[in-house]
Amino acid sequence: MPDAAVLGAHTTALEVIDGVDLSGRFAIVTGGASGIGVETVRALLSAGADVTVAARNTTAASELASTLGAERDGASVHVLALDLTSLDSCRAAAATFVTRGVPLSILINNAGVMATPFERTADGNELQFGTNHLGHFAFTMGLLEPLRRAEGARVVSLSSVGHRRSDLVADDPNYRTRPYERWGAYGQSKTANALFAVGLSSRFGGDGIFSNAVMPGGILTGLQKHLSVDEQIELGWLDEAGTPNPRFKTPTQGASTSIWAAVAPALEGVGGRYLENCAVAAPMDPATPYVGYMPYALDPDSAEVLWSLSETLTSSG
């Protein structure tokens, strides 16, 4: 792995993991068949990890597994059906992995949706909160046994600068009474991703399980599918000619902080942090508006509230 001084916004995932040996280690990447998930899987495989691609589209995941297997002799890549909009699917996917009887060293909760029209999951939760947070919560809880067995597991929770759009609204997270606003809903779900890292580390750090939240950066992927070109121009993501804002990263640059969170020696035994550009971030400062986190995203009291709420909303009882 390169020295921390040379890591930054434009570092690629393969550069981060260079020299790291993950032989005999097992990893899962949710949403690993598209966007930055592909580059996350590719990087882990390059270091010799046994990687499971957990995805709703198992056809795309199988095609990716074949492609990446051909890229690297001896690559061990598996496909796991996972629909984050269904808690039953999340529990079943976790149970399926548990039957392999192997320790899980790295879990990268990468999948997500953004700025969707109002919709509810199969369990009645608002789609973005349900997919981005609750689905991953249920999936991760089902994997506690193999995570414990790893004796030093890392859970990477993908957040976003979008968390600044909303704190957790604990008395109405699923928009039962308040008007739906797609960016507020996205922001709440990304705040929840960060708070989940705080709560997981607090509860299971003693078992060797630590989690950090990652801001991957702006990357043009399928995540923007609910936004028109005109909307992306208005947001400043594209110019009138359709050229991406130069602040945007490539997918392999976007995957770099997830990989850093998963393998950096500096993060051994460290949890509850917000990471960006392959570094631990500081609270947001108006003088540097494009980096940093809102303090509410790592607030331990809010993390406790979210944990209790999540247990209730994902209960199968």
C-alpha cells in the first residue's frame, strides 16, 4: 500500500491495494455488479481475496464473475442473490453465506439508490431509507457469526456528501406523515449509513468488528438514473455540452476509499469514522465546502436512536 502522504482524491482502488495480500480472506461487496462496486470487487480480487458479489441482478453479477475470473488466474468470485428492498431476501442471503462456514473479514455495503420517486419497499419502508440503510442493517446482522470468526472484521458503510441534506428524522423516517422530498430522503439514508458505522463499532468492537463510513466522491454511474440531464446540469454535475464536472472521479477512483477502509493498517481497531479521499475526514468547514461531515452523522446518541429504530423496523416478529 502506498504511503498515506501520496493517497488522495485521484488515487485508484488498485493503487490503494497494491502490495496488500488478502489470500485466504473472505469478502462481500453488495451492489458489486455495477458502478464503483465492480472496481471494488476487482481490487479485492487483485489482492487474492475470495469475493462474493451480492446483487439483485444475479445475471449481471454472474457475467462480471466470469469476466473478472478470466482477468486473474485463480480468482475466487461468487454470486449471492440479494434484494435490499426485501428484508426476507436480506436475511436469506446472509443465511446462505453463513452456510459456507468461513470467516468474513471484509463486508462492503456498497449498494444504494438515490433521489428516487416516492416508493415503499416490500416491507413498507420508504425506498431510500429501506434500501440504503435497513436492508444493509438486516444483512449485516445476519452475518455477525462469520464477522466475529474473522477476529478483526471490517464493515464499510457507504455514505455520501448527500448526508448533509438531512439528519435522521427518528419520529418519521418512512415519511408516514411528512411530505416526501427525494433529496431529503436520500440525505437521511446517507446519514443513517454513517450512524450505523458508529453503532456497529460501539456494539461489536469488543468482538473485533469495526465499521467506518465512506464518502466515495462524485462519480457518474447508474446511481443517477432517476435524474434527467437537465437536472444534472442544474446541479452542476454536467455542463451544457454534457461534460462531467472536473471534481467528479472515475469509478476506480471512487472505489479507492472503500478499499482503503477495508485494508489500511491505520484503521485496524478503528471504527465510527467518516472517511473520504483515502483519509479520515474532519467536520465540515464552510471554508472547504466540498469535504467534511456534519457532526450529527457521527453523533453517538443519534446512533443509539437509529439502532433501536432499526431493530424495530427489521424485526421479523
